[in-house]
Amino acid sequence: MDLIHLAIIWAGVLFTSWLADKTKLTPTLYFLALGAVFVNFGILPAQTSPFLEVFSEIGIILIMFALGFEESSNNFIASIKRSWGIAFFGAVAPFFTAYALTLYFWNDSNIALVCGLAMTATAVSLTMVSLRAEGLHRSAAATGIMTSAVLDDVAALALVAVLIPVVTGSEPLSTGSILLVVGKACAFFALVTLLGTVLFPQRKQLYGVRIPFILAIGIRNLLATQNGANSTLIILLAALLVALLGHFFGFHPAIGAYMAGLILREEYFQFDEAASGSTYEMTRRIIDNVAFSWIGPVFFVVLGTKLVFEADLFLSLIPETIVLTVCLILAQVSSAALSARYTGKFHWHESLMIGLGMLGRAELAFVVMEIAYVDHAILSKDAFYTLMFTAFWLNLSVPLSIRLFRPKYDAQEALLTTR
């Protein structure tokens, strides 16, 4: 049955990819809608099977690795200095917006706290795929979104790890628990930095200090085996290992995969002057095809199946969903755009694109909702479905708003280049 469901999903992906090309909209929008249609018409089950769940997780890992593989690590690091304000204010505004509104709706501080946490972190994978569909994934705005979203995820993961036990009453809030979460985040990024600066480039010294126990097996030597025949397998293995490392330290595996792509460079494929360029291009084409054509889309279809419509419940929650969605859009776009302009010194058109790109809510939001609704019964049914509907509309707004804003963005970019 799982293979039948996968065949149905792939057939739908093929059709919606064609439809997206005809309508000039990003395929991600159609993939999300496809999942919602399939689950509500009984074509796909409401409860995703373990096989499809794992398959979709592999898809998002591949997508984020492919996006990181195309990005420059130098640009990413430089953008962190500009993105701290976007990460901070772009998270604080939606948190307090969701907290205040849901506290008003249901008069329960625990529910409001969980709703605020769920609406804090940005669904960076959805945004980056949408930007890629518009050819903007290497823009300054895209890098600003990615870096601020990673910082958001770090903060949101720390808050989830610290506050969920407090809300459930299983643990008191303590300085030790906060320091543990922060320490794990720092340790993960330190290890990734070590990989990118020492192990992968095969350096035995760092800042003039000799590092013992570093073997003469850099990533270039591994890629050169059998004249690069196994290069795709090697870098995918590297991506998976770093993704698992990220998961071990409490991050979503997709964040680890992105970091793996970020520290892999084209120069590592220069082991044979005659074949290095073709090996790199061949490997990148394979990864892009796998990530964006046939495995990655499954993640978005499965994400769409999370929205199961119950007519009576849906109608009763329309006012709460509309108010929460509209207020979150206003709070997120304004806070992120203003922060990008005044703390990151981005141009106005870049700032607005960053604000629009921060609207999505996916991986971490659904993790928080699952913990609070399924595992601990903190959320009421009304609160859970209001968050689900709101997240769905926020996700749909990302590719649509980016697509609609694209002409104005391009016009401003053209003006800048002619000055």
C-alpha cells in the first residue's frame, strides 16, 4: 500500500509540476494543495505511514543540502552579522502576537505559550524552494532569510526544550536546562566549523597551530576515488552524517544538511583538471534532480496532508483562523522587514522580500503542535486545528507573495545595477 501511495504522489507531482509551469507559479504551492486535496478526498490516509514519513524526511534533507551546496559559506557567515535583528525581532513579534490572540481566544496561558512557540520559527525550506523557483535563491535577501531563520530555529529549539517541560509540569524552569540547550547549539556549530575549516580541506594547522590526529584524508581525496565515480554518494553520505549530527544536538536534520552543503566547496572536486568541472556539475545536477523533482516534493505533499478538513469544526474556527493569520502576516512581515532595513542595512525591496520569506511555518511548528496536542494534551482540539489552518494559509502565502512581489523586486534590482 505504501508503494501505491508513493505512485499516487509521484503522479500528482508530475501533473502539478506541469501545471505550475503553465501558470508560472512555484510548484511548492501546488504540492501543498495536492496533499490537502488527496487527504480530504480519501486518496491518501490522514495518518501518514512510517515509510512515507521517513521518505518525506529524506526529501527535506536533500532539499536543504542542495540549497546549501549552491550557497557560498563566506556569504552565509557575512550575512549572520546583518541578520541578528531579523532573527530577534522577526521571532519576538509573531510569538507575542500568537500568544496574545490565543490567550484572548481560549483564556489559557499554557495553550497561549505553546501557540506562541509554534508560530515563532520560520519554515526556511519552503521559502528557499520558493525563492529558487523564482531564481532568487542566491540573492542577498535569500541569504538574509536563511541565516536569520537558522538563528530563529536555534532560539526556538532552545525555548521548546526549556518551556515544554515547564508547561507540562514535568520539570521546573532552571538555569541549568537553559545552559544545556545553548551549550548543545554552540557545540554543534563548533563541530561544523571544524569540519569546514580543518577536516574537509585537509588542513593540519589552524591559525598557525598544528592540530594532531588529523589524517591525510580530506574530502577531495575521497571524491577522487575511482575518478569521481562515487562523488554523489560520498557527499550525500556527508550530508546525512551532518544531518544526524544536527539531530543529535537537538536540531531538525534539515538544518544539519544545509550546513553540510554550505561547507562543501566546488574546489574539492578539482582533483583532475580534465574532469573536475564536469564531475562537480554532474554531481550537482544529480542532487538537484533528486531534491527538487522526485524525492523532495514528497515532503511538501505529505505536509499538505496534515490539513484534514472537518466541515463543522472548520466553519466554527473561521473567525479565529482569519484573525490569527492576518495578524501574524502583519506582525511577521513588518517586524522582519523593518529589522532587515534598519539593523541589517538591506535595501527596502530586499527587506520586504525577507519579510515575505519569513511567513512560512512548517517543521518546527508541527513538531511543537504534535508534542503539545498528541504527547501531552496541552492544546485543545480548537486550538490545534486553528494552528493547523493558520500554518497552512501562512505556507500558501509564501510562494504566492514571493511570486507577486517578484516584478517590483526585479525592477528595484535593475535600478541599483544602473546606478
